[in-house]
Amino acid sequence: SFLSRYLPMRSYFLFAALLGFVVVDATLIGDGPAVGKGLQTQNLECDVFVAGGGSSGISAAIAAARNGAKTILVHGRPMLGGNAASEDRLHMVGATQNGGRGSKLKTEAREGGIVEEYTLEDCVQNPQRAAVWFDLTCYNLFRAEPNVHLILNTMFVAVNMEGDKITEAIAESQISQIRYVIKAKVFIDTTGDGRLGAEAGAEFIEGREGRAVYNESHAPLHGDNQTEGSSLAFTAKDMGTPQKFVRPPWAKKLTKENFKYRDLARLDYGFWWNEVSSPYNTIRDNEKIRDVLLEYMMGIWDYLKNDPEQQKRHNATNWALDWFEWWPCKREGRRFIGQYVMRQSDVVNEDNTPNFFPDRVAYGGWSLDLHSPWGILKPSVPPNHAYPVPLIYSTPLRSLVSKDVSNLMWAGRLASYSHVVFGSQRVMKTTSTCGQAAGTAAAYATANNVAAQDLYKAPHIWSIQQQLIRDDAYVIGIYNEDPRDYARNAKTIVASSEWEEGKAINVISGQTRAVDGPKGAAKGQYKAGTNRWMSKGVPAYITLEWEKPIPIAEIQLIFDTGMHRKLTLSQSVEDLHGQIWGSPQPETVKDYHLSVANGTTKWTEVVSVTDNYQRKRVHQLKPVKYATTVRLDCTATNGLENAHIMEIRVYDEDGMMPFPKKA
């Protein structure tokens, strides 16, 4: 649960120091001496350093911290979330293909783990769909996690190195006038444009590879330096009375020829295709790109408001702009060359079987969505070509690890993909899964003194994969094999009632979703069935029993949250269709309690929960309870007539530690 009280500033820094966040000169904080001139230096130390607080950076930092690594996240903006934050307001999409990939109890493609956790939180706490509330939801994750130090309004700027190893990251806050020098064991670049990797000298590419480089049919015949572009969006409201709009003198005057391939169907939120890259560079020319996009944005709104035909067609008389971006929403900058570069055949190939990487740690399913580099500057060309991805596919850990810099990892749109695969991997829920994978792997590396470039090897990769699925991050074809989980060895698992397709034994199937339906996982890469217990009505209960008493320190539950549906904050009413926003998901168990018994029918209640809406719940029992039986009673759901339980795990105190070892 989130912290209800926050530490005073002095206590916070003392607490940080005790955790290992070394503040060398604490007199720089609070009531210290006068500011003095120029930037003052502050030295910090941690296990894992993350640069960039977008969707991938959030997941990387929280995953690393929760898995035992002292973590620092530096982010250059005042709020977390990247392109989904309130200054950009892009809705997060992923493998569900914005609702195009999903079938009840058959195909559940929505991303789990950390991104599901804060999406569910925002969904319930933010029914009004306020963009700034999403910022707060992300911020709350960090206020609740004592093992992470968040530094906002601070840009990463440089590194210090010894040979092929980064020793320190340097970040500067021009607002606080502080230069941070941060020592770490592992560095994760989630900056989007790859500033950390570039400063460290890691090999990267800007642009599109030629068709022959990776034998990709969707690549251009010849390579070039052109990238997907940046966009500016707006929101608008029906004000109920006529609203005048005067086009700024510098704005573009547009005609219907500008919209031959561009849809003007909605007014409340638009438009992703107001996009520009070529002839500019999305990194170096960011200011110029913003100006050009503003010229077109105002021109688009002028066309909708003041062209008589369009005004009548869209009933735009009473509509007015109420927000628009000033910070371009960027798609592509640098992409790094890691230990492995994913290419088209890993995702889509002749036998329709995505590559089943042995070091798979994340997954995707968005189309190979390749945008025109010219964007709105060339209206005679369609804004994008979206090539279908028939099945969900895996991402290998090697694509998140540098081949050049021994302790550098990355996640997000800058990772090791061809331009074609980047078209699918760049969307934010997908980048979140890679962020959680990178953060988890980095925590393992620091805890076990393993080089990042060796993480893909056995036995390391097994432990990382097992921890990911324990943390509810889905990895295709990886099943629970944790030898410390007592639930896997229960003598009997019985329920008060069950459906044929939802038997009680399914809570230890090892897979916490259904993916055997249309557009799901490839044959041979899944366990068939619903992979959940489904009761016949509520109240209902399920029990796990062992022959001898076991020491129970932790019980972990995974509930059903309707992962066949899309779920994302959006500023458009149209995007609410097909999802349930503003309330808990109806499949989720709302009220439940856990009880234990030791060789008798006398039950001792150890946990009682009401108003649950989260998918993953972990309950620690203090003191440890010795018992032969665990019982979960589900007394209410958030709407469904039946209780759905995806997984139950039971651990002793040793099992509470991250990263199991293979038996």
C-alpha cells in the first residue's frame, strides 16, 4: 500500500544514506550555508542507475528496487510518464493492439506486472481521466518504494568510464543548481534518445536499414538516415455556445489536399499524424520540429473551424481548443546495437512462428507500424503502413544489453531492434515490459556480481525469468518452476465449486493467463486453457493442503483483471469504447480473506481484504504460521458472478527473497 505519511526532508536523506544512497555533503540540503555561485556537486552511490522516467524507466527503476537493488532514477522533466505524462497525454498501447487482439478466456494479451499495477490504480482513482492524476499515480509508486531515490527536473549529461565500464553518471539540475555525480554497478538507459548510451560510446544507428541488412521485406530497398517523426496533439471541448478561432499569422493555411490520407473524424483529441521528421533530425532539431508542428496544428484547427464545409461536417461551431502540447511527442531517435538485434523474421516469418528465444524476458504484439519520415509535410503519402503481427512475440534479454559497454543496459524505443521491429516495440506498454525485464535483470546482476553481458546465460537467465513471472510480468512459454513455492507441491487443491474449464488445480498451472485463442501465442509456446480457477457463484472458497505442516511467511495471489480488454487512460471518448474505465474490472475479486489450519478444521484468519481491485496481492504473515492447509474465501467480486483466481503461491521466509535458484 502507498505510504500514508512521508518523511521530513532531513530524515529522508538520513534514511537514504542508511539504504546506501550516499549523500556526501548533507550541508547542501535544507538549512545549509548560502547557495554560492554555480553548480554545487553532490555525490551519490547506488546499485542501479536509471536515466529517463518514461514508461520503460518507471518499470526499470521500480523492478530493480523491489528486487533488492538500491536504485536512483534521474528524469529531466517535472513529472514521470514520458509521452503518457500530462505534458504529452498520449494513451499507452501495446500487445492488445488497442482492442484488436483479445478474446474472453482465450486471448489475454494486455501487459501485466508494474504497468498493469499503475494502470489499474489510475483507472479506479482517476475516473475523471485527468492527465495530471496519471502523473501522480506514477509518482506515488516512488513515494511508496523506500529502495529508490527519484530525482526529477534533472538531466543526465555525461559519464565517467574506466575501460569499457561506466563508473559514474553525471546529471545536472539547472533549477536546483546541483550537479550529481552518481556511482553505480549497472546503468540503464531509458532516455528515449539514448543519451546515456551515446555518452558511453555504445554503437547506435539513426535511420532505416536497407532491406538486405536483415533480409526484411518491410524495410526500404536502401538504407537512409530517416526516422519516424515527432507529433503534437491537442484536446478540445464542446463549449455549448459558438466559439471563434482566429488563425495565427504564422500558421499554415490548409486545404482538403492536405488530408487525402489523414482522418479528421474526431474533434476531442487529435492527431497522431500531425507528425514531422524529415528533413529534420528528431534530436538536434527538436525546437524547429516543434515550431513546424505548431504551424500545422493551428492550421488543422483553422481548417476544422473556419472552412464552411468542414465546420458543417464536424459540427465544430461550439468547439474550442483547451490544451495542446509544447513538448513534441517523439517516436524515434537513436537505436543501439546490443548483443542481439531483433529483426522482422523474429516477429513475422513464413511459418508464422515468432522466434522462441531461450533468453526471452518480455513480449510484444503491436503491428509493425512504420510511419512516413516526412509526415504531414508530404500529404500525398499515407502517414503510416501498419503491417500485421499475427501472434504475440518474445523479446530477448540480449536486445536490452550493450555489446560495447560491460555494465550498460537499456529499455524502450532505443533498444536493439531493426527499424522495422522498432515499429512494434516502440509503443509504451511494450516498452514497459522491457523496462521491468531490464530492471529485474540489473538487480540480479548486482546481487550476484554477474556481468550484464553474461545475464542471458544459464543459470542466470532461469532465475531472472522466474522472478519476472513471480512479479506478474508475462514471459511467453515460461512457467512457474520456483522450487520454494509450496503451492506447487500441495497434496490436494479443492474448491467449493468449479467449472470444467476453470478447475481449482489451475491455480498452480504455472501460467497466469489464457493465450491459446486467436492472435495469441504460437503453438508450442503456451499451456492451453483458461489457467484459472472459476467458481460457480460467490461466496466461494479454495483450499490447498499439505501432508505435513509448512512454515508460511507469504501468500501471493493473482486475480483476473480482464486482460482480454484494452485498458488505457485516453483523452478521447472514442478510446473508451471496449474498455472499462473509472471502476474496478468486474472479473476481479473484491473482498476475500485467507485462513490457515494445522491438522484440524479450526481455521485461523490471517488476512482480510475489502475493496480490492489489483491483480497481484502479496500478503506477509507475521509471525510465520505453521499450517497444513491454506484457505482462500472469496466473498464478493467487482461485478462478475464467479470468483476467478489465476494463481496462488505460498512461501516460507527464505522464499520471500527474490531470484530462485534452479533445483
